[in-house]
Amino acid sequence: MNEIERNIDSNGIIALWPTHLMRRMLPGAEKANPVLSTVIEKLDAESTDLTTRYREADLLQSEHPAVKWLAQCINKTVVDYLAAQGQTYESSWALQGWPNINRFGDYHDLHNHPHSYLSGTYYVQVPTDTDALPGRSDRRPGAISFYDPRPQANMTAIRDDPQIEAEYTVMPESGMILLWPSFLHHFVHPNLSQTARISVSFNVVLNWSDNYLPAQ
């Protein structure tokens, strides 16, 4: 089956320009997360603005057993992601990761991750409570929202049209990993809990190979 035929379903429908978001829970997270929290909190105590200085160190290069476990889980997730999108050739990549500690009111502006192929986040500690605050009832504290990379693609969408929602929001849980194309813009909603939200974000940077060149 050639590249074009592979995208045609039994009704003759072709899914053009899909954007894949992988979402799964990591087995073993219950034991690993308390250890990862301790590692990250220690780094936070030693470094000012740990979350915003993500280029200065690479957490995933640590030899700590809990961090090595996480790096292995991320690599397995990348393998499964590439297989799910139909990649059949061998590829090679490097991981770059950094910890995030989001305290009350902390958030991340709309952004994407240039110079990498895939990006993701692993959630170590996610608050289950929020402060009762006045104001809007439609706030989504602690959530992460992803936005359609095709500008105005929903302009003429009608009910039940899959193009109608330009935003997709995930409410994270401790032990959840998300993986997406690095070009995808996303926004991390403010943490409205007195408990910190702790996560590890990462980029998947391809080691170049001529295998990546498409046959067209």
C-alpha cells in the first residue's frame, strides 16, 4: 500500500493533515512520583526560577533511578507514537527535559516548541483541590489547552463537524503523559490551588538521517 492509499478508509474518506495527541497513564507512576517530586523540589531549592530557566540544564540526563525510569517511559511513548502514525523506518532522537513547579497563580503563556519534532509533559503531582475564588465559573485551573494549527479552520463548521472546536483541553492527572507535535500551540491554565503542580516537560529532537526525507 502506498502513502496515499494508506490514508483512505473503507468509505473512501481521506483524513488530511491530522494532528495526533497521545495521552496515557504510565505504569509504575505511583511509586516513581513521590521520588521525582523530591528530586525536583531539591532542584527548585537550589536554583532560582527553575521553571523558566529550562535551557540551563537537562533533567533527563540525570542518573537518578527515578529520572532514568521517566526517560525510558518517554522513549517508549515516542516509539508508540511514531508507530501509531504509520512510521515504518528506523529513527533516532535525543530527549531534552526540564522540571516545572507551578504554585498558586502560575501558568504558561500560549507557546509552541521550536527546533524539536515532538514535545510533551509528564505530570508528577497534580492538585485535586482549588481555592474558592470569586469571579468566572468557567475557569479550568490546572488544565492544558491545545489549539488547531490551521488558522480559522472552524469558520464554516456546523454541528457535529469535527472541525468545529478550535481548542482541545486536557485535565491532567498525576501519572499522565502527553505527547504532541512541537508546532502545536498550547496554553497551561493557572494553578488555583495552594498545592504546587509539578511536571516534567520535554522535547524530542531528531538526530538527522536521510531516512526522514519523504518520497514524493
